Amino acid sequence: MALKRVKASGACNCKEAKKKKEKLNEVIKKTNKINTMFKLKREEHIENHGSLDNVDHNINESSSVEAVVTSEEHDINYSEVLEIPGSDPAEWKINSCTIDYICQNGFSQNLDSSFSQSKRIYKSVRRGSFRNINRYVNKSFFETVLVNGKKCPRKYLVYSQSKGSVFCVPCYLFNNTSAFSKNGFSDWKRPKSIDKHENSLSHKTCVVKMKNRSSELNNVNEVLTFQLETKNILEKCAHKSLCCCQIVI
């Protein structure tokens, strides 16, 4: 004879469910919460390194200092880029910006200066005694005489008021090692040295470099000017067409 399966009553089921719930609550109470774990880590960090707010404040301060430093460096570089060379070549800062500016805009030879700083003292013997002779730069040094006798200006020379000497601009800009590019030429007793420098290969090479750079910059300017003019023409045409459409409507 088979045994019948006896089902538990509803009251018994309620008691069993209540016991399971109580056991589950006890297990949950004994288990540490995740928030308490992170809290312990945070407290350990504060004990070792101080408050987290202070750490964040220090980080913000360091980042602000770095930002100030970088901004200052940026300002210095920006001022260097926009620095326009003056009339005295001895005070020029030779860099790519200076070279481009002079090749594109030219320079002044300072021929209207007094030339008082160009005074050089030479000793000579006359009648058995030494005498001092003062020599100055002459405007004739800024001209050369061609084979046919025609005078031609030496546009590459510029007078330095602070040094009292003359510089060769192409050689000065493109790193020639002659006296005309280092401290300037000031041996007024030997003006033929200018002719010798003018006919040298190194000088001619620097002149070609300066002309090529100048033509490149002028070509860029011509292209930009053409683009701007074309843009203005198109805008005017578009404006006229828009006005015509409004009149028709």
C-alpha cells in the first residue's frame, strides 16, 4: 500500500519562512558593508597624507602655478615674434622673424646720422713727429664706381650709430664670418676693403639668399592679396544678386 504525501499546513510554511528570513538578517548584520570598507581606506589616507581636501587644494595650486608659468613663457615668445627690428643693426636679434621682416620691408641705411660715433684715431709721422689723425665714415663709402664711371649706391650697407661702424646686411643676416657682419667695418683708412668684400664669393652668396627670401615672401603676399581681392569681388556679386532678387519679388 503506497504512502500518501502529507502537505504542511499554511501555519507551518509561515514559520519556516520566518526562520529563513531571521537567518538571512543575521548573516547580513555580520557582513561588512562596502561603504565602510571605503571609509576605512579614506581614513588611512588621511592619517598618512592629511586631509583629501588639502591634497586637492595643493593640486589646484600647483596646476595654477604651472598655468601662470606657461602663460608667461607664451607671452615672452609672443613678444619676441612681434619685436620689430630698429634702425641700428648692432641691436638686431638675428632670428627667422627678423630676417623675414627685413627681407620683406627693407631697412634704413641711416645716412642722415651725424657719424660722430664713427671717429677713429690714426697715428701718422710728419716731420719726424707722431700726430693723431681723426677719421670718420664718409658718405662716399656708400657708393661704388662702375667701370663706365657711373656711381651706383651700395644699398647693402647700413651705418650703426651705437658701434660707429657699417654693416653688410645680407652677410649679417645669413651668417657670413667677415668683419662686415661681426662687429661692423670701421677701418676708414682702408676704404678699398669695401670693394674687396663686395666682390667676394661669400658676400655674393648672401646677397642671392636675401633676394630669394625676399621674392618668396613677396610671392606669398601677392597670393594672399589675390585671394582677398577675389573674395571681395564674389561677396559684391552675391550682394548684387540678392538685391536683384528682392526687387523682383
